Amino acid sequence: MKKVLFIPILLLVLFSCSPDEETQAPTNTAQTITPEPEAETPEPLVVQYTLTITAGDGGSVTDGGTFGDGTEVTITAMPNEGYQFIGWEESASVSETLIITLDSNKIYQALFELIPTANPISELDISNLEGIQGRDGYNFYYNISDNLPIDWINEFKIILGNLNSVVHITPRVKISPRDGKDEMHIFAWRESEVLPFQDIIGNNKGYSISGNENSRFMVLEIENHEIQNNTNFIFSVIAHEYFHVYQINASIVEPSYLKYLFEGGASTLQSIFPKQYYNYNRFTTGAFPNVTEVAISSPVLFEPRNTIEATDQNYSNSVFIFLALVKELQRQGNTEIEAFKKVFIDWWKSGRTDVTKEVLFEEVFGFSIDSFYLALKSYNPNINSVLPSQSIRLQDIFTE
Ligand SMILES: [Zn+2]
């Protein structure tokens, strides 16, 4: 219906705007109907849009391209051997095939993951598991290897308690089996062990929120040297992963992925947390030494999860852009606490279907993403130029 109406309107506008028409309508031959010179009429200007389709690790996608306005394009995600398709970054649909109607430039990324060896998480007996209950009904269950030192295990529980009392996670409305949970299992073990939870979580390693089509879980593979040196990283990374759980549960539809808000935000909270609870300043002790010129000249490179052009060690550039956004919000008249509320809370609660990141950005932050990128150019690409106040506390940000 929309298409049928649109085409005549478009043609009408094109013809009435054609400069040729004026010169072909001499006033002294008003009664002569001059036929349209078909051969010389310029091609009607069909609005073209670009569809970009990319694949995350573990699969491929059909080609994108440039198409006329209103074209319907079918895109398909194809997992590699041993991987499974888990969804589209920009869509709530979990179908491998999507039909896109091109009415603007669009970007779609297909996400894949390793097929786990088994998926018994939903059948785990939680009666023997320790855990913690969230104020708003979101609970964590601890699956912790005995090989972790008891000091680590005790500290881990204190940290979860502190985070849980300040950053309240809301169970998300169920839209797919994987999401819409009111609980998450945490699997923690020592790097030197041979994957003690492999039968439950497959080959997932490192520090992450991982998942399959039925559940998400937190993975904490604690590195040996972190335990030997008792570094604060092993504690701060828990805050990082915990905040990811907050981010992905704050709205039914996650807002458009912007790495500097997702990872930059989690890594910033990861740095505020040990400053507040351990008097350990990650910002000034070299956690982010690699902020580069590209953070201010091409911040768009730090929107997607991965770009070849831009390395982001420890999320240095993402954290820099995140903190620069806080500074810009303060320049617009927000207090520092108000500015942090916008990037830590409001953005994550703003997600909904059928809204572009440009619209959402301006709605939440009060200025356009383009004007923010322009403002970034005047910044000194060094983490020390955007540091938050020493006294900033998570309670002040997350208290409603
Ligand atoms: Zn992360």
C-alpha cells in the first residue's frame, strides 16, 4: 500500500522540479502541447540506499549492496561447521533469514557462537548452590571450582554482594528462551584447571557473558598470575561482567550496539568500583595506556564490536570516548552524576524496536551523535584528559 502511494508522489515531485520543463514551455505557444522528449528526459532519480551485512566470528552472510528505495532484500546468515546462529545484532528476530525493506541505509550483523557440548544449565540442581538474590528478583547462582583459593571465593562473594546492593538488575521480559530470564549462573575456576564445567558450558573460557540459544551465563576463568600476584584486576573484572548483565537486561530490546557505550561503560564501571571499594585507581595506574589519535578522528570505528582498523587494548579508546561523552554532557549543563546516569542507566533503558542509534542517541543525550563526534576532535586523546572525579561513587549514580 505504501509503495503504491509513494511512487506517483515521487514522480510528481521529480517532474515539477525539473528545470528542463521551464525552458520547454514557451509562453507564446500556450495552446501547443509539447510532447515530452523521451530520449532527453533525465533518468528519474530513484533514491538509493546501502545495505551492509557483516558476519561475526563463526559464519558468513549473503551479500549486501545498493538498492532502490523500498526494495525488499532477503538476507541470510550461514553458520560455519561447529557454530550456530544466535541472532542479528540489530533485530530481535532469531530467524536466520530476514526480509529487509530498504528505506534508509542499513547495517546488519549476524552473530554466531560455538555449539556447546551440552546445555544442562536449566536442569542444574540449584538447591545446593550458593548465590545471591537481587532486590528486583534477578538472582545469581555460584558454580565455583574448589581449586580457587578460599580467600578469592570469599572476596568474590563480598564483591557480588556490593554490586548487587547498588546496581539492581531487572529481569527482562521473555522474548526468547535465552533472554527473559530472572537468573544467571556464574562459573568460576582457575586457569590451570582443565575446564571443570565443560559438560555444562562447553569450551567457553576467559572473562565473558556467554550463552547459547537457551541461556546466558557468566564465565570467570581466573588467570594464575592474577591469583599469585593478588592483583585487583581479578576483582574489578567481576564488576565489568556484572554490569554487562545489567546492560542486557535493562530494556526488552537492547539499544543499538555502540561498543564505547557497552564495553567502554563496563570498563569504566570496572574502574570506578575498585577505586571506591579498594582505593585502587585503575585509571591512573596504566590500565588504559593505548588511547590513540583514531579515538578522536574516527570514533565511528568504536561503534561495532570489532573493526580491523582500530585496536582497542583493554578497551582504552572505548573508555576514552565514553568518558569524553560524560564530559560533553557536563558541558551541556548536567552535573557529573546526572551525566553518568545518562550513560550508565538511561541509555540502557531506552532500547526499543524500530529506532536508529542516531535517534536514540539524541533522545537520551540531548545532542546528535554527529555533533558529539565533531566535539571529540578538540579533545586530547589521553585518558588523563577525561578522568571522572576521584570522589565519584556508584551509589550516587545508581540511586533512583
Ligand atoms: Zn565486556
